[in-house]
Amino acid sequence: MDIESSNFYPRRFRPGQVLRPLKPSIHVAGSAGFGFGGGKSSGMLPEDDEPWQRRMLDPSGEAVLNWNRIFLFTSLVALFVDPLYFYLHSVNPTNDVSSCIKLDQSLNTSVTLLRTMTDLFYLLHMAVKFRTAYVAPSSRIFGRGELVTDPKKIARRYLRSDFVVDLVAALPLPQIVIWIIIPAIRSSNEDHNNNALVLIVLFQYVPRLYVIFPLSHEIIKASGVVTKTAWGGAAYNLLLYMLASHVLGASWYLLSIERQATCWKSACKEEQSFHNASQCHSRYLDCDYSDQGLRQLWAATTQVFSRCNASDDSITFQFGIFQNALTTGALSEAFLKKYLYCLWWGLQNLSSYGQSLSTTTFIGETSFAILIAIVGLVLFAHLIGNMQTYLQSMTVRLEEWRLKRRDTEEWMEHRQLPRDLRERVRRFIQYIWVVTEGVDEESILRSLPADLRRDIKLHLCLDLVRRVPFFSQMDDQLLDAICERLVSFLRTEGTCIIREGDPVTEMVFIIRGSLESSTTDGGRTGFFNSITLRRGDFCGEELLVWALLPRSDANLPLSTRTVKTLTEVEGFALRAEDLKFVANQFRRLHSKKLQHTFRFYSHHWRSWATCFIQSAWRRFKRRRLARDLIDHESPLSPTSASDPPVAGRQGGRERSQDRTVSKLPAFAGSRVQKIKLIGNPRLKKPEEPDFSTDSCED
């Protein structure tokens, strides 16, 4: 007996299924799939028996898709948090003539807390990538391909691709620099702190920004879109543009402080060259030294701050594009005020490509202005293109309907249609738009597989079809076949659905609205019958009789009635070929019980029964009236027999009665003939085919 041990991975999986490598299974050759002890060897243990550490995630599953959306949101939050470090430093006036650069510790604590929370999501994302299967490139020749669920292969592939970028993006570098490195190597030059912070944040901002693009690609690959609605897509692109404005405004704020500090250091060096008694030191620009006596003595006699006052036009130092931040006092305001002001500055110059900026010859300043122009041009074009796409997707059906309506109006004008026909066409087009909003439901259903299309049709039609009394008597299998072939039926008020004598092409089942069904019984003079069809009724039943005939010809039956809409009508239609198919495939449709139900709810049979009862009642009235006339005119009536005979004239009276009796039959016949002319002609009985050879008695 050969025992084979195999370690394999499933090729077929369900969407959202959690995949895992399978434990080795034992297969006995020649045992037809049975293992030791007579039990079946499934080759795969239940999912609950596998520890969660060894389970693999489907990359197109719902769990991974939801996590990618969550991580995309947290990535955008992280990109928003990082530039907030640029607002930690501010210019703090110590008195009317001196100022210093201060570090906002409360803002530092808040930003560090937010930054640490976003870093945790980056670590979780790395852990998810280590547990997410991938599609083998060699299996993409046909179909989706096979998933690789081996943890070693997944880890090896991730380490060779995006691991380094994700690791750099997850490192808490700004927190380490601000809370550990800077206090440990406390320098007297505040400029070093700013430069180190800028370099660290920009170093991590590039990989964090890069992570968004493959993440968006994965979401689009799995679901087709980043956001589920067009408004969400437009808001997403606008958010990216506002994020760029936020980064630009924060950079401008930090460079403005840097420019102010540069002017102070330049003036300080010039002051040191004169060897004054109170020399200027760079540490005096830090607010941590503002309480020292030497610093206060120096601040009382120095001219550094007056020579670097951006509001004074007589100074020689050029602040360039940063002068506005210094003159408005934005560097000294509270966080919310300076943040909104810098955001507005970034949004304004990014939208105008920096055209309003007046720069100096300073290389850093001109480089920053060039970067604003290039980034603004690219991002604004990207924003406009995507916003136009998303906004147009919301109005594309409305625009198509508008063009269709315009073409219809031009066509009606070209063909010189009368006013009433034009109004009917406009009313119908408007009604179709209100009901469907321009969606072609039939084309959507045709693109789906048969089982999914059948389930959707059952969801849409089954409850409505059951409201029709004729269909309520059918079993579920027959109703499923009918619902699968029903099509939507919409008509406006005053529409003629079918005329008397025309071929019947479909049965219509009313869901909402009312119709008028009338007949002249083939155009007979003096005959007219009209009934009103409402919710639950149907018309075109001649087609059902034609479809139930075992050997019906190809010619469609002719309608015996004219059907017009009294109000706007919604319902379902069953075409002739579909009804014939159902009748041929399901012989239960030929049962006597169903035929009796059909006659009970048929307006043809009801109209014929009404006319039959009326004719019978009129015949009864004619016979009764004739009998009453005969009894009244008869000489043997009780009134004439009770009269006493008169002597002398008895012979003449008897001769007169004989003449009256002889004339009575002719008189009574003429009265009866007149009564017959009063009655209506009899309506022809509807056709009732013989199903004796194919019937299934219930």
C-alpha cells in the first residue's frame, strides 16, 4: 500500500475568503479518497482548526479592500500631520524692541501624539502585507491566475519590493529628533534645529507620499474605483490639492522664520565686528535665554531688531516673498490663525502658479518660487482633469437625455408633426426619464450571467407578479420561468396599447395605473362594451389561449378589444415567443384548475358572462310580458268570468268575444316581436380550446 503525502494550496476560492496553507494530507492509493479507519480524507482541515498566525488573506477580498481604504485615509492624515512640525517655532516678542524664536511645547506634544498614532497604522500595514497572498505572474495567461499562499514566498517577495519604502515611512524620525537628539546636543544656534527638522520631515514625506499611489492602484484593481460615488471621487482629488496647499503654506511659514533668523544673525555678526561692550551672541535669539541679565542688557542697547524690521522700508535686507509673513505678524499669532493664513497663501499661489510672487536674487527663494510654479501647474491640471471627469460622470445621463430630447424636437420640427403628437412624444420621453433616470435596465441585465439575471428578475418581479390573481395560483417553478422573461412596460396617459383586430404580440400585467378595455364585437352596429382594468388585471389574454393550443399556427391571434391607458401605467409585459416557450416547457399551465382561474379573472369571459346573463334576463322578461298580455286579453280571465250575463244581449257578447280571441295571437305576436327588438345582440363566447389530450387534472 502506497502512502502519498502532499502539501498543496487551493486554486479556487471565494471573494473575501481567508486563505491558508493546508496541512499535509494522507492519501491511500486505490482507496477512492478514503483514509485509514474508513473515514474520508478531505485534504483540507476546517478553517477554525488553523491558528490565525498561519492564515493568508485574499488580495481581492473584502477584508483587504476595507483595510486598504482605512489605510489610505490614515495615510492622508499622516501627510497632513507631518507639515505641522513646521509650525512649532514662532517669533515671540519679548518687549517693544526685541524678539526671539520660541518652541511651542503644547503643539509639539499634540503633533507628536498624532504622528505616533499614524505610525502604528504603517506598522499594521506592513504586517498585513506579510499575510496577504499574491497572484503568481506565471499563472496570468488566462483568467485571474493562481494565488501564492506560501508565507515564505510572500515574505521574500515583499522584502524584495516595497519593504524598504514602507519601513522608512513607518520610522518615528521626527519624534526622535525633537525629543531625544535636539535636547541631547543642545546647540546655541537655533538655525540648526530648524534645518534638522526640515530635513527629517522631507526625508520621510517622499516615501509616505509614494505609498499612496500603489495603494490607490490596489483599491482600483480590486473594486474599480477609489470611492464609491462621484462626489467622493471629486472630494478625494480636491483633498489632495488642499493637502499640497497645506504643505506649501507650512514650508513658506518655516522659511519665513528662517529668513527672519538669517537677518538677525547677519546684523548680529556686523554688531560683533564693532566690539561693543555687550556683544551679540546667536543664543540670544532663543527664547530660552531671554531671562538672562546679559541678554536683557544686550536687548536694551542692540540695533539688530530695528535693522531687521520688515515693516521698515529703509532697511537694506531683502525679505522677498517672505516679507508678507513678517509684516502681517503671522509668525507671532496663535496656531489656528497662522495656520489658516499660511493655508490661504499656499492655496492662492498654487492656483496662480506663483505669478504674484515678487522674489529677490536669493537662490533659495527663487528655487522655492520655481517649485511653486511647477507643482502648481501640474497639480492644478490634474485637479481640473479629475474633477471634470467625476463631475461629468454625475451628469452624463442627464446630458444624454438632453441631447436625445433636442434631437427629438428637431426631428419633429423637420417632419412637421402636429402639436398634439409632439406633446405626446414629449410627455412619453419625460415619463421614461422620471421612472428610469436614463438607465437602460435591459442592457444591464443582458450583461449579467443567467443565474444572477434570474435572481435579480425574481427580486424585482416576483412579489409584483404574485399580485396578479391569475399568477397567484401557479407554483414557484412556473413563476420563476415567467419572471425571468418579463420586461418592463411603461406607458403615458392616453396611449393606445392595442386596437381591436390587430395581432396581439404581448400580454401586459398591470402593476400601477388604469386602462380602458372596450369592444364593438367586430364592428357590429349598436354594440359597445367597455370595462376598466386596474392593478392586478391583465390584457392581451388572446395570446395565452394561442400559446396553450397544442398545435397553434405561427399567425398571432387578433385582438377582440381596444385597450387605452387612462392614467400613467407601469407593469410588465410577456412577449408572444416567451409565453409560447413557457407553455411548451411547463405542461402544468394546461391544468383545468388554472384554466378555470383564467376564465374567472378574464375580462373577456366576464364581459361575455355579463351579456349572457343580461340576454337571459331579457328573454325571461319577454316571456313573462307575453304571458301577462295573453292573460290580460283572454276572455277566460277571472275578471271577465265574474261578470253576470245580461239577457237579450248575450248572443252578441259571445260573438264579440270570439272575434277578440281570434285576433289575440296576432296581437300578442306583434308585442313579443317588438320586445325582441329592444334586447341587445348576444356577445360571441370567447374561444375555449380543448385540452383533453394534454391536460393534467389537478
